[in-house]
Amino acid sequence: MIYGERIRFRHTEREDLPLFVKWFNDPEVRQGLNSVLPMSLSNEEKWFERMLQLPMEEQVLCIEMRDRDDWRLIGNCGFFTIDHRVRNAEVGIIIGEKELWNQGYGTEAMQLLLKHGFNTLNLNRIFLRVYENNPRAIRSYEKVGYVHEGRQRQAHYFDGQYLDVIFMSVLKDEWQAKQEAEAKK
């Protein structure tokens, strides 16, 4: 387990898949994802089997929040296409439980993911892609230190409209400087 203040990460289990399918079939949740079609449990089970073949550091992590004396699954996250030579990786995150949106769980999860990526996996650069119609996510990423790198114009199509894809990243030395500055407060 990887622990934060209010959340923890754990590896994905087969029992998590029905909840993932529920999230991915919700149009509001799917709006921020690359997935545009409904998901079946059979498809998710096939994805799970392929995911288990990836290196451990590229397997999806579940995000759980403290819920009284127990833990509740609220989302997932992970690193993709890790380049060990350049020490570079893409990151993805989803908070699937919509009633928990705008409560800081995504921001805390991204902070914990950056800490894990830089301090455990020894990455130097972590990047992500976000759609222009997701200002809540963009603000969250900026809050933890991501900077805008570029934009692919009309590179995503969702719900009858073309959207720009925004690329953001954070470098290890930038993240460390931010951590040191926050520790002095």
C-alpha cells in the first residue's frame, strides 16, 4: 500500500472491475477519458488480464479513501509507457465516484502519485494529457505543479465536438523545489 493523508493506493483486483465498468459507463465520468463507447464487464476482464502482463510499475493502482474504520474504492490511477532511459512516464487518473468530485481527492491522489513516481520509481518527468473541457482537472494539475507544455488542436472528438488536448508535465527538480517551499510555510 502507498498511503497519503486521506487516501491510499493499492493494486487492482478482479473484484474491482464491476465498479470500474459502472464508472466508465457514466457519460459524465467518461467525458474526461479517451473511452467514448460503453464498457462491458467482459471487455474490462480482458483489459485486466492484459494489464497483469505489464511491469508492476505500469499496473493500475486503485485509489481508496478512508471511510470511518474501512477503505472505500473511489478511483484509479497509474503510470503508462515508462521510458526508463529518459526516466519519463505518462500518468492517468480517474475519480469515478462523482459525489466526491471537488473535494480534493483527485489533487491528493495526484500529489501522492508524483511522490511515488519521483521518489520510488526515480522518474525525472511525469506528463499527462487533459481535454480542454475539463477545467477542474486542469486546476488540480496546476495546483500540484504541472505546467502547460503544449496543445494539440481539435485532437479529440467527444459528444459531437472536437476538443483540444492539452499536454502538461512536471519535472523532478520543479516538484522538489515546490515540496521544499511548502515545507517552509
